[in-house]
Amino acid sequence: MGEAYCLRGRILLLLQFLFVQVIPKIEALESFYANVTLTANGGNLSAVIYLPEGLRPDERTYYVSTRFDWGSMIGSINRTTTNQLGEKETHTLYGTRQWRLPHDPYWPESGVGLASEFGVGDDGSLCNFLCGWNQNSNITNGVLGYQEAKSGESFLKIGVGELIKGSCSTCDSAEDYKFNSPYKFAKPPVWTLKEKGNGKSIVLSNKAVLGDHGYKLDKHIILNDDQLLVKTTLTNIGKISFSTAWYSHHFFTCDSHPVEHGYSVDYDLATTKGKYNEPGTWSWSTPLKDYAKIESKDDNVRIKMERGVESDVRIKAEFVKDDQSRGKFTLRACNTAIRETIPEVGKKTSDISMYAYTLYIESGTFSPEPQILLHLLPGKTTSWTQQLDFEDNYPPPPSSSSSSSSMPLNSLLQSGADTQYSSLSNHRYGYMSKSLNFVAIIAVAIAIVIGSVLYRSFTWKGRRKQNYVPVSHHGDEGTHPIDVNRM
């Protein structure tokens, strides 16, 4: 009996080591990417801006693919508040530990946080059918010079750079643009960085010219008190006019917790009462009503998650036109409300209007996506601002009769955390009554999971990168150690 208890103790020490030392360090690998971290509000609010490739050549780059604007990788937002008990609590918003794991910098979907795209989020170089709320025709999908280019020639993707037509992994003889497939670069994009405001502001800039087409993009990112501002300025430096849609994907999660009961969003869609279409249902998308409750509330429409989203479920709702909507929304989770506005939308002086409004959901993201429409004549500039205001959103104390199923997300998380802490604190006594075989199985299972994560991290690069060959800033891309630079 004494030997059994001794072995159990050793296994418990191994489990504690895995949970306290090994697993957190594996997760922390995601933070080792070139970045600038802005802080405000006395250190109680911080946001990580993952930098484009080339700005810090000796550090890994979070995103080097061809869908999202390289200057829009803003996430891992930490916010510290004082709860109703007078205790400090910190929440991580728009984290990196739920979406597309293990992370692959080369894959187009592998954005983070406020990752934005110039385009309509669909295949085709131009939109010619069901093009947004106003049925606009010939809206470019964020690409310039694509139609004129022949296979093997260059075109521009705004916010990404100069790409090679026909080089994507899903390209076919039709030679149409594939928004979510990686393209090869014709040459490395060049970005510049200016740090301003004593750690509270930066400016990222990129420009590209190809024949009669060209753009200049500036991203001014500012953190003030409980507010994040992302001012984007786009200039047409070519000789040909273009119109394009733009949206921020909003890869939102709360404390790296899968999307479930407790996540909600309010849309300014009261006029149409949130009526929506789901064109992907029964082919790849699952009906929104199977997972969420939709109701009118305080001149808004609230979409409130009622259950967890399984790992193989994808949900996309496209809301019908609402003439009063300006793309405003408020996300709620983690005892926090995040209100986003784009003040320039609908103003005559800005010539920026709503293009469409969607909601995309997986277990790893809860993504409201207001899309705006931009028109630029040669030599003209337009700008718009994502304004995110953070506020406390503590629920009233639950009554004694309340069931755990009705508790808000953060309460569920805290309850789980307390249970785990209690279990760890008393493991020498409570766990001794467990079966030795059961504990051993747990240890083996954890070891298998860790081994699987490490194996996938080491091999992911090779699987994805076989169809994606960027122009490297460092010479031969194959000379980089896989375990350090491209996990």
C-alpha cells in the first residue's frame, strides 16, 4: 500500500509539473513574435501589435500570408479591472490561443484580433453579383491590376503587396482570384514603423506601385485610457480609379475560452430587427438560431449565444440592409463590453458608406463584421477610424435559486477556476482516493496531447508551406530553424 501511495504522489507531482511548468510555456510560445505592445490607463490596458515581416528581421513574424492587411494584426488585449468584491482581475481579449491552432504564419486565415481585409471576403477579382446592400457593381476584391495580368504576372493586393497571378494553391484554369488561398510574392513588401506617444501610439506604413495601379496605406494605432483607435488612411497613388470593400474580421474570444453561453453582441440593426440570410446553410454553414437567441433590445438587436459551438461548426449570417445602420456594435464577455464605432461611416464629407454586415462564428472566434465601401480617384485619399471603447460589464449577483446554466460566461469561468484551485490545493488528500490506474491514464493522455502539439508545431510549416513560397528577407527560407522561427 505504501508503494502505491508513493507512486501516486510521484504521478501527482508530474501532473502538477505539466500543468504549472510545461503547458503554460508551450502556450506562451505564441507571444514570441515581433511586436510592439502599447499600454495605457496606468498599465491596466495593453494591446499587442504584431509587426509585418522585415521590420525586425531577427524575430519571428506572426502573419506573412496574402489575405489580411499586414498592419492590422492587433490583438492579445489585456484589461485589468476591479470587480464587485474589490479584487483585481485581468481579462485577455482577442487572444491567440483559440483560432487556427497550431498557428501557421503562412496560411491566409491565420490572423489575430482586428485583422482586416480589403475586399468582400469571397472569391473573384470583382464583385458582379449580390454586391453588398446597394448592389454595387465592379467592386474590386481588394486587388488592383488583376484582370490585366496574365498568369505568372504581378497584381497588387491592398495591404499585402505585389503577388503573382496563378500562383495560389487552389488556382485553376479560370484564373479567378481566390481570396483565401496563399499566393507567391513577386517581391517583398516594404513596411515602415514609427513609434510615438511614449508607448501609446505607432504608425505602420506600406505602399506599392505596379504600372498604372498603386496605393499607399498608413495605420495609426493609438491606445488611450480605455479606448483603442485604429485610424487607416488609404491613398490612390496610381492613375486608375478603384472602389473596394473593407472590413475587420474581429477574431474575438474571451480569456481564450471557446465560444459558448455568455458571449453576445448588440448590432445597430433595429430598423430591420436583425433580419438575416444564411446562404451557406446546409452546404458548409450551420443555422445561427441553433446556437443563439436573437432579440431586439434598447434600440439594438442582440445576438446572444445559448450554447457552446462544437469544433466542426461554422456559422455565418448576412444581415439585410438597414438604412439606419452605421456598423456599430457592442461585444460582451469577460465582464467587459467593447463598443466599436466607425465615426466616418455615413458622413458626406468622407464618402464612406456601409457595404454589408455579417456575423461569423466558430468555436475559436465570435466575429461581428461591418463592411464599408471606399471610392478613390487617382491621387485621392480617404481615411476611417475603428474606435473601440472598453467598459466594465459586471452582472448583478446571482440569486440563490439561480442555476449554473444561467450564469454569465465569466462567472462560469471563475467557478471552474475556483474548483481547479481547490482541487490542486488539496490534491494530497482528495486525489489519494482516486484509482492509481485512473491517474496514470490521465498522465499518459496529457503526455500524448503535449507530444501531439509539439509534433504538429514542428511539421505544420512543411505541410502548409509546400504551396506557398514568399520572397524572404533573409535569403534561403529553408535555412531557418523550424522550431524557433516558424512554429
